Amino acid sequence: MAYVINDSCVMCGACAGGCPVGAISEGDAQYQIDADACIDCGACAGTCPTGAISEA
């Protein structure tokens, strides 16, 4: 199951830099995770300073 980014995202970009497969991109209001590219490693969740990333 892929990870998701919720409304607590402050658009800092830490998660995008922490994703080993480049599955995270900047959206209009927050970063977004491409569920098809996500490998469920959780690296992004560990880099998020606001805890905005969780398993779907």
C-alpha cells in the first residue's frame, strides 16, 4: 500500500529529496506521492518534519 501526504504538508520538499525512486512531486497545495511509483519503503515519512506522510 502506498504512502500518502495529508493537509499538514508545508511544502518544504524534504520528502521529495528522501524518496529513493522519485515518486514524490510538487502539487498545487502540497506534495503528492505517485502510488504506482511508490515502493512502500517509508523513507519519505522519516524525513517529513510535520508528520504529514502516512500509509494509505
